Amino acid sequence: MTTSFLLIVQIVLVVAVVIVVLLQKSSSIGLGAYSGSNESVFGAKGPGSFLAKTTFILGFLFLVNTIALGYVYSKAKSESVVDTVKESNVVEAPTAPVTAKETNTTK
């Protein structure tokens, strides 16, 4: 259950980081050109500081979640199915089949 929850959080963080990075201003403007006037939404300084802080926070959460996933998977890997198999040392030797010729010579 912990692994599936962390995996879902990881996917949500990846999507959020991609969206926030694409909204940032760059030389080709990115997807910020499609959102209209960003200065009125994020304040007088524009989206730079808000999006930079959001990117840093989401990146940090992504890193922490990745480390947590690695820890959980390494704990799960140390437990193997082979460890639960009970070993049996009792082995019976196979017997040769009795043929009709052998039964006639013994009489």
C-alpha cells in the first residue's frame, strides 16, 4: 500500500513539475504565452519569483519522494520468495520398470 501511494504521489509531482517548468518565461516564452497577462495573476513582479519558488518546492518534494521510493523498494527486495521455500532433502531413487522378459526368467 505504501509503495502504490508513493508511486501515485511521484506521478502527480512529475506532472506538476512539468507544468510549472513549462509556464516559466524563457527565450521562446514556453506555454506562458497562452495564459494571457501573467503579471496580473502572480503580482506586480510577474510569475518569475512565484514560479521559481514553486519549482524549487516541487523539485525538493520530488527528490524526497524518489529517495523514499528507493528505500521502500530496497526493503522489499531484501525479502525474497526463495527464502520462504522449505527445502526437502528426502529424495527417492527411481526404480527400473519390470519387463515381461525379466518375470519369465525369475521363475
